[in-house]
Amino acid sequence: MLSTSLLKSSSRTLGATLLVGGLLLSSAAEAQITTPAASPKSTVTQRVGLTDVTITYSRPSSKGRAVFGSLVPFGKRWRTGANQTTTIKFSDDVTLEGKKVPAGEYGLYTIPNKTEWLVVLNKSTKQGADVDGFKDDQDVVRFSAKTYKLGAKAETFTIGFSDLTPATANVDMMWELTGAKFKISTDVDPKVMAQIDEKVVKNANASANDMAAAAVYYYDNDKDLKQALTWIQKANEKDPKFWNVHTEAKIKMKLKDYKGATASAEQSRKLALEAKNADYVKMNEDLIALAKKGK
């Protein structure tokens, strides 16, 4: 016959087991089933000039449905995706289709029509499906974006960046066979020139890297080539790298100093061969051939 203390101990053990089991069953019952989202969230980021542009949106699929003019009606405000409000964020002030927009994060709304979309940036980023619930006086900018026909069907709504230059890019919005895009322009030159002024022009001990960067910027943007040549030559005196010597050759070529361009390209080619960089070997050979034609 079991003792009273043993019976009490067994009872406590059984009770604890049932309690733990109950908690586990309760937790399992409360846990939600996770399935793939019908319109998965996506974030795309692109540096345009010196500005970071980030777009966060959800991506619905057409699934055999007609999209624009049907699923997405013409002439009505659209959240430009699904689920939460699509947002666009700029780390610096930008210009969108010629209109100034301050740095910050905005809701990206559109009003699609057959030949063009009206793009609206609004201060509200929390409207979700209630695209008519925000106030028009919270609009930051409105502008038109022409539509174009895609070469291949985009089953899933896609926003991306295209046609990048050192200071601009297009934002492309594509779904089914329709695309619409708008241009982002950034104010690069004043920022770069301020850096060059501080780190090169007013710095008696400018580094080779900074002088080379300044020379490349001047070359790429058709600024004072003689000044660019002075900087790149000083950089190469300190630390001749094959890519910087190639820049010196290009600047001389642009100044129509074909003999000097050939000499620098030959030096760069030799350094590139030592570094086993076939791309720069080829670029220098091409430049030498052009310089010989110019004589």
C-alpha cells in the first residue's frame, strides 16, 4: 500500500505534467500558419549621384486578369502596388521631372490612364488601401509620366531603376504590358566641387587618390582639362597606378597631345600587364591606336 507522502508526490508530478502539456497544446493552437504572401513585400535601393533612393512596395501578380483599365481602373488613385502604402525615400533633395522635392520619405501614389499616369507624392505613408483618405494639401508634388508598351509581359508588378547617369536615373513601374517611368535628377556638381575645393585645391598635402578623383571628375564633366592634367600627373608622381596613368593618357588625348597620350598609354599598358589586368591592357592598346591616327 502506497504511503500518503508518495501519493501526494505522484499527484503533484501528474499535475505538473498536465499543466506543461496543456501550455504546449495551447501555444500550438495559438500559433498562426505562415504562408507565402499573395503580394510579397519588396525594397529596392539605388544610389543616384550621391543620393540614396529607396522604394518599398508590395508586388501583386496579374494571375490572368486584365490589369490597367480593369483591376486597376483608369482615372482613380492607386497605391502603386498592394497592401501597405508604397513609399519612396530620398537621402537628399532631388528633382522629379523638373520639380523640386525635399529629402524625406513619401507615399507614392499614381492615377493611371491609358497614355500617361499622374504621379503623386504625399506626406502620408500609412493610408494602405484607403487611397482617398489622405488630404490633398499633404501632396508634395504631382507630375505626369508617359506610358510605354513593354517588350515582354510582366506578370508581377515591378518597380526598378534604369538609364543611370552620374546624376540621374529613371524609376520604372511595370505590370502586364504597360510601363510608366519618371526621372530623378540629383544636384551632384556643387557637392563634388565643394569636396575638391576642400581636399585638393586648398590642401597642400592632397592625397594621390583625391587628386586622381578630382582629375577624373574634371575629365568626365568637361571642366578645366589642363588643371585635371596637373592633378593626375602629381598623383602619378606619388603613386603611379595603371588606372590613373590611363586617365592621364585620356586627358592628354582630349587635349590633342597625341605623343604624350601614347607615352602615358604605353606606361599604363606595361603596369597593367604586370598586374595581369587584361581589360586595361586592351583599353591602352585601343587608345594608342587612336593616338597614332591623330598623330
